[in-house]
Amino acid sequence: MEDNIPTELFSIRANAGSRTYFFDVKESQDGSRYLVVSESRQNKVGVYEHHRVMVFEEHIEEFQLAMTQAIANVRKLREPSKANSLDDVRKVHPKAYEKWTPEDDHHLWALHRSGCSIKELSAEFDRNPGAIESRLRKLAMQAVDADRQLTKRSSDPHDPNVPPITALESSSVQREHTAQKDSQPDREQVDESSLPF
């Protein structure tokens, strides 16, 4: 009888709450290898129940492919569809994730400087509040950089290390820089006191 006992070549377990899964690779006396997948779980009366599946070597590839596809679909079904998620967002904010145009930037910055709240800007641009705040931060950083560039250009307009100024910066920040220059000649940053962050 002992001669018929298969040789265990590899074994690993996976604990899953009240269940334990065993993956054992064995070899029979004739040299055939096979995988044994076992489930052990304790029932309500405290008795352990065991279930076992055997997959022989010639069927391993088909088994692996089916198992991989099944696991991928479990994960996929648990994750919300990006397309559906975007559709849901755009039901509330029609322009969500659309590219900002220079005209949008001009309009947004002007309304923000005039005192509009994030909620008002969100409604005006059909975008969620987070997108409005993110865009304002980016525009504010561009404005600070442009102000510094203008200050440097005024001292050395031919310096090749000064990058070019964008349309938004040249049309809005330059006016602010010129208006503030007489009263605050040493200032290197635009006024961000009205920013909500």
C-alpha cells in the first residue's frame, strides 16, 4: 500500500478567514504530476469539512488560463467602469475632464479676481469644485512666475535665460505688475489674498 503513496513535490496554503486553501503538487508512482487544490473549513458544529480538486499535468495550462480569466473578471466587476463613472460625473458637471482653453483660463481668472466663490465658478464652468480649485492654483503659480519674469526682464530684457511669457500671463499679470510697480517696486509675488487656498 505504501508504494502507492504519491510524492509531495510542493505545497503552499492560503488562509482566507474561516477557510484554508491548500495547493499541493504531487507525483504518482508512474511519474505523472498533478495539482491538488483543497479547501478546508469549519462548519457550524465545529467539524472540519474538506473539498478537493485534482488537475493533471496535461490539463494545467487550460486550468491556469480559466483561473486567470475568472480572477480578472472578479476584479473587473468590482471596479466601477471608467466610462460609466465619467458619464455619471458629467450628468452633474457636463464639462468635467475637458481640456481648459486659453479663453476659459482668462474668464476663470477674471471671475475669481472679481470675488466669485468656488461654488459659483463650478456652476459657471460646469466643472466640479475640485477641478476649479486645481485650475486656480495652476493659474496662480503661472502668475507668480510671470511676475518674476517681468521683473527680471525690466532689469535685463535681453537675458536668454528668461523663458517666454504665455498669453494669459502677458494679458493679465502684466497689467497687475504695471499697476503695482509704482506703489510696490520691490514686490516679487502677485496678491493671492483672495485665493481660497
